[in-house]
Amino acid sequence: LSPLELQKDEADDTQSEQEETFMPPPLEDPELNINHPYYDVARHGIIQLAGDDNSGRKVITFSCCRMPPSHQLNHTRLLEYLKYTLDQYVENDYTVVYFHYGLKSLNKPSLKWLQTAYKEFDRKYKKNLKALYVVHPTNFIKILWNIFKPLISHKFGKKVTYLNYLSDLGEHLKYDQLNIPQEVIRHDENLRRKQKGKLPPVVKVPPPRPPLPTQQFGVSLQ
């Protein structure tokens, strides 16, 4: 991993934080009991069950924009809660949707935590995971992929799909069942506006070749 790549990624995060300093408050789930074993993590709404996909498989979403600053969230507890949630569904096929937008240096887990998390998810979790959708990927995702590439099997890699826009989810999931954070929706709208504002690439057409000495108006004189 290049230190320059990490520095650039951190710089991008810093700029993003300067543009958007708002951090969402904990998501109030009326069904969440204060006696929940992972109430301290669950109350943020980072991990949620979101109905079924088009094949009838359970869908679990992970929303980075719901992660509070690192000093306010115990990442060890977050990993435990993620496993606790998945344990309820891993015996059957399931799908995970990862909303990457909102992951910043302010709330980003350490690389050591990510490595630990990957090791924690053994075959039991990977076997029945049929699809992992990464929504709004950035250069940071590419960097992580390069880090973990030696550890990721070809079979698992085929389960990962990158989606640049929310509308792409509709091809795979029941979009209306997804509880997508408003921050992610606004980000998607901004991306689309920027995309529409871009001019189409200029296609360079080579100049017409001059006629050969034996041609007039492009027609052979022979």
C-alpha cells in the first residue's frame, strides 16, 4: 500500500468533512429495546435488516454515514454486533448492501480493525453470502481491495458488485424496502447533477485524406 495513496485519501476525507460537517444523530428505532445486548451500537442504525432481494434472500444494509466519530463508537462492539446480526441469517442465503458514502477520517475504523474483521468472518459467513453490493465506491475502496486481494478468493470476489448510483440497486433488490439514509440519497442526487453537467467527450475526427494522383473527387480515374 502506497503511503501517498493513504495521504491522498485522508486529504479527500478532510475536504469532504469541511464541506459536510453534519453527523446524523442516532436513528430512533421505536422497536429497539434499551435492553438490547448491543443497544449502544444498534441505536445508530448502522446495520439494518431491509426485506428481501429479487431472489427472496434476506438483505442486510450497512450505512457508513450513520457511524459516529470513532471516539463515540466502540468498533470492537460494532464488529460483535455485525456478527450478532448476521448469525441470525447465515444459515440461509443472504445479501449485504454496503453504503460507502459518509466514511471519513473522523469515523473510519483502523486498517488493523478491518483486517481483524475480515479474519473474523470465516467460511460460515462467506458461504451463504450470495451478493455484496458496494454503493458509491471511492478510491479508498480500491486501496482496500488491493490490500486484501491476496486473501480474497476468486469465488468471493465474484460476489462483489460496485454500483455508482442508487438506481442501479433496482436491478437486484426491492428498492422500496431499503431504508436508505437521506444523506446517501442527497449524495446520489449530487452525483447525478454533476454527471449531467459534464459535456460529452469530444470525438476527434481525422481530417479527410487528399485524393491520390490517380483519383478525382475520390473516384479512380483508371
